Amino acid sequence: MTLRIGFAYNERSAEEAEPPSSAEEAEPPSSRAAPDRYAEWDEPATIAAVEAALRRRGDVVRLEATADFPQKLRETRPDIVFNIAEGLHGPNREAHVPAICEFYDIPYTGSDPLTLALALDKRRAKEIFRARDVPTPDWLVATPETLPRGEIPLPAVVKPLHEGSSMGIPDRALCVSEAQVRRRVGEIRELYRQPALVEAFLPGREFTVAILGNDAAARVLPIVEIRFDALPPGAAPIYGYEAKWLWDRPDAPLEIFTCPARLEPRLARAVEAAARGAFHALGCRDWARVDVRLDAHGAPHVIEVNPLPGILPDPEQNSCFPKAARAAGIGYDELIGRVLDVALERYGLPR
């Protein structure tokens, strides 16, 4: 019997996919909407590549996660949904598609609604890390009205509480004074209409760790290092908005990633342990990407977890999960197939 695969996604139009100019990004918040508001959604090339990989495994029906998604899912009732949908509205948007799948008792790939909601709420995720002894930088959550005086960790990275894909993390997110922190917290309130996470900046190396599988069988793929010396002179050492959308373009990619990362064995084990700890603490399933940064003493700390990792298909583009998979000898179609397989196995369904 042929497997019927529903494919849930959010697609950016060509206009939405075009990042604003650096001049537009510099405009005051009150004059514009958030410049990265569609950053989480996937481009048509990614949608087509995932669909092509899934067609090697069965019949595929597209289920774009728009307002009519529940009706389309109910009418088509696939055997399993391959989910990369980022959602439409609210701080729990990434949980909507899995929750609807559960409502109709339809299996799906990836993490469950609770994990997706927790991962997108940076405060709740960090509280769980602390409770589970997963190291993470100090932080506080603030609005312009609640930002305490004299208690701000400096330097700090200031970012929206409920965003992913480096949304709301431009170069100026790295703040070295209380005045800069207060200004950025106000910008986040204006642009994103949510509190800000003020997180202690760690000065060490940064890595991203791709994990594939479940429970004890979850496999850490080769670690990717983010090389900040590849950024323009004077840029903040963070992988933020400009690095992803302005300076790293298909016609001129930044040589910003090293994979496998050059790590001595003890540090590699420590980075891997921190990533695994965060993966399991949030209850991630099937796959996720964990961002890890070293403190001044070289100890790894988890910055955040992305249970819906980016998967650009073009090897010339900087996309960490496919890059790690290629370093492990796993091609793009095989990666998509493996995610599908571990989900089918988790449900006890035949591959």
C-alpha cells in the first residue's frame, strides 16, 4: 500500500522573501513593520525540494498551513503529515499544526505542541533548562515599564521573547550599556508587540548542533561552528539579522560555517552533552537544532532550541541542518526520508 503523506508548510512569496535594504532596517521602529516578519517561512525552492524528497516515499498532498488547513487535513486524512509549518499568529503558532493533527488523530513528524510552544517561549525554555541542569546564560524578561535598574546583565543580547530564525536580532541587539538595553527593549515592544529577553552575552565560540532521532537513539550529527571572523569588520559577534539576510546572499555567501567544527575531544563531548540535554529537556522528537555558545571559561551553554530547523536544499546556501547531514554522508533526500522514518517508527507504522 502506498504511503499517503500530507506536507504542511508556510511559503513565502517572492516579495516576502526579499529582505529589506540596510537603510530600511535602520529606520525608526515607529515608521515600519518588523522587517523580518516572514523570516521563518520557507521559500518556494525549499517547499519543492522537500516535496520531491517525500515523493520518493509515497503520494504527497500539499497542506499549506493557512486558514483552511483544518478542513483540508480533515478531507484528505493522510497516513502521516510531514510538518515544517511555522504557523500564522501568536506566540504558540508553531504548535497549531501539530495540535490540529492530534485533534484529528493523524500522525505527524517532529515535536508535539507543548515542545514547540515551549521552545518558542525563550523564558520558559530557559527555566526548563535550569530545572534540568542544562547550562544556559543568565537572563531577565522585560518591557520598557518593567526593566529593572541596576540588575541588567551586561553586555547583553536583547531579543524578542517569542520569535525564531534570528527574528528581532539585528547587529544592535548586542548592547553594552543599560541605555542601549532600554532602547532595544522599547524597539522590540514597538515592532513585535511583546516583551524582550535580555540575555547575558557569552564571549566564546558558538556552535549549532543538529540532532536526528528519538530517545537514546537520537544521533548528534557533525557539529557546525559559526565563525564570526567572517563577518564584516566591526560587526557584532552574533549570527543575527544582517548576517542571515543582508550580508549572506546566494550571489555572495559568507564563509561563516565550519563543519565539522574543529574541536578537541573533551570540548566536543561537552557541547554534544549540552545539546542532548536541551533536546531531551524540552521533549524534542525526530529532529531539532540546538544553539550552543561558550562562556569566558570555555564552558558550553545552550542559547536556544529550534525543533523546526531550517532546511535549505542548496549546498551553496548556509543552512546548518543539511550542512551537518552532508558532513555525516546524508544527502538532502535521505535526510527528509530519515525524519519521516523515525516518525513512522515512533508511531509503530510501517516504513
